Amino acid sequence: MSRKLQHVQIGTIAEDSDGYLIYCENGVPTHAGVVRVGGKIYYAGQDGLLVCGHHKTVHRERANGLLKRGIYEFGTDGVLIEGSYRKPEKKRRKNRTTQLPRMARQLIIAGIVVSLITAAVIAVTLSHRKSADNTSDVSAAETGPSMLELPPDGELVFLCSPAMQSVYTGSMTLAEAVAEGGSPAQPYVFRYALDADASAVLTLDGRSYRLDPGENSLEIWNLETNRTYQYSVTATKGDETRTVSSSFQTADTNRFLSLTGVRNVRDIGGCRTQNGNRIAEGMIIRGGEIDGLMEPDYKLEHPEEAAAFRFRYDFDLRPEIQIDGAYFSPLGASVGHKFYSSPMYGEIFQEQNFPALRQIFSDLADPDKYPMYLHCTYGADRTGTIVFLLQGILGVSEKNMRQEYALTGFSISGYETCAHLERICNGLDVYPGKTINEKIESFLVNTVGVPRTNLASIRSILLES
């Protein structure tokens, strides 16, 4: 599979009908990366849209010999701000079984931050038996001599970074959390102590994990939020075996996910609507591209990590990419795929983009396409626009719709400000309705031509009672 993405660095900059600054080559909006026009440096992103008023991570493949790899700030006119260079953080490979990230142990109860959680020593009584059948079940609350120590039953855990925990408790703004850097996604860390001459297997959510006596924790990624997980541990030492059952509760937060090599991945599920319904988790996972065609290092490195989501469809919002031969989704040969050439921001109000929007909402109404991976290149602009409209028709509040969009700030600097969304909100003002939800439905149904039956189908698929 070869890429045809070379650009001649000669072009012009013009303002489109929505007020965006666009870089064009031979009159065609071009995703060229770093360009020099009139002696000034700009960054032309997807569809030629200039980076204006925020930072941008410039990758080596898009630097075009004009800048070195790093993070730069561009002014509101799109021009590079001299001296704004920041060295990019080095990537750290995650060892999903043995590496121990720094985890916060703050437990929030009734808005009060409790002190660091320490693993309670819960002993399992072992009765020495010499008979052939020496296996019994005990609860994690029993005490006595032990070969295994586990976390307390019913422990509350956060599947997000300490900074995001602070956002949920109100002690930090999202912009402050984004400024701290780092990924908001964190694994569940199962902590234990196991005698050196013992062995143990953890069974959780239908999967088994062997516990290493030489370690004291195990990372488990991509669990669901706001859920009680039951688990059991079967430990063996010599001729004695014990099985311990216990549980933990994941906090009710956004569900941040980790797929090695892929950026900006999270579940749109878990969010509450204004009517008290909840969007089902695991149905739509949003994120950046997974094939490296536009950004070479945005690539799914371990497809087996995505297998757990059982994706049936690769919902690709990018324009059709010219490649040699047929395109097959990295998610698997059996996974359906389509390029949608989705509009973004103010482009949704342009009549020539209505057919694409009708197709998008028609396919979102098809239950056979779920679970799906919905993405563009960065999982930011096109994806952010479609998810904003989708959450609107599902009944999510404007505040929560904006926060969902702003979470992309962890991946691409500047998005936590939601400035681009104003193009959508301002355009919707002319449509009837008291809320943004009503305005979005009016726009999609009466102007774009999306059948109400499609919206009803989407709600039936995604909303839990």
C-alpha cells in the first residue's frame, strides 16, 4: 500500500466563506503541513485549514524541512510565533503487564478528598490438609495466615489520570488539566502481595491473568466506567489451594481508552442525557486514524488490542484516500469500512455537504454497523463535529457536549477552548428550538433532509433507559 501525499510547497492563502484561512495549491485546499508563503511560516492541516491561535505538534513528516520536530504556537493570523518552539515529549512504551505508572489514590466521598488509599491486608485462612481434595472458597474478609493479600472489597477506582480526577471533583479546570500534559487514560491497577513460592490466577470479566510473585500489581486496560466488577483469585501453594472472591467499583467518569499507536481514543458512551438516560458504552469508540496514511505515526500497532471491542465497522470520516489496490481496515478483514468526506464546523451548513451528512446519519441508524470505530485523521475536527451533532440529537446538555469536544485538548493543543465549535453554534442560532438539541434536530431534519426515523433508530441503538 503506497501513499500519494507529496505536496509542492508553492501555494496561496485565502479566507473561505466561513472566515477560515485556507492554504491552496493550484486553487485546491491542501493538507501540506508546514509551508512558507510570502516569507512567513504557516501550518496547513486537513483540507488546507490553517492552525490559528493555538499550539500545534509538528511531526517530522509534515515539517517539510522548514521546521524541526516539536511543538509550535501559531497566531490568530496563522503565522508562526517566533521563539515558541517546545521540545516534544519522548514517547514511553507501556509495558501493559509490569510497568507501574504513577497512580493517584485519592478517594472522593461526598466531595471530600480522602487520604491515600492503602491496600488493606486481607488474609485468607489456610487449613493444612493432606487429603487429595484440598480446595475451598473463602471471602476476602476472612483473616489468618495467608499466602495472598488483596485490595479491600468494593474499592472505588478511577480509570483516568490524577489531573482528570481533579476536574471531576471541581478542584481543577479542564484547561488546567490539559496544561499538565500526559494522557488522561489510565489502567485499573490490581495490587496484590503473593508469597514467592505460590502461584495465582485472577479471573476478571471473563478473562484470566496470571499473577507474578515477583511483582505486586497488574495493569488491566480499557475497563468500563460506572460499573461493579466481580473477580476471583485462585492461589496455590504446595498442595493447598484457595479461591478468593471480591469486587471493585469504577468511578462514573468519561471512558478514556488506550490503543497503542492511536491518538485521542475514548468512548462516547457513559454520558448522561438531560432526561436521565445514559449513552451505552462500547457502541461508538472515537479517535484518530489507525492506518498511518495521513500521519505516519498514527497507526494501530497491536490490532489484538482492538479485538476486545468486537468492532464491526470502521466509520472513516476522512475524504477518500488514493491508494494502490483495495483498502482494508486495520481492524480486520471482516470489518466494514467507508470514506465519508465529512464536513466540519461551518461546512455543515453548505448545501453541497448535505448528501454526506445524510449518508452519515443514515449509517449511524444502522444497527448492523455497531460496535463501530468512528474517526478522521486526528479524531478532532470532523469527528468532533459529528459527535457534537450526534450527542445533540441524543439529548446531551450543551455543557456536556462541549466538554466531550474539549477532551481532545489532551491530544491536540488548543481544543479545550472549544473556539471552533462557535461556528456550529452560531450557525444553529437561526433554526427553531429553545435548546441546542432542538436546533440540531431542526437543522438535520428540515434543512439537511435526515429522516426522523433515522434519528429515532439512532436513539434506540445508543440510549439506555
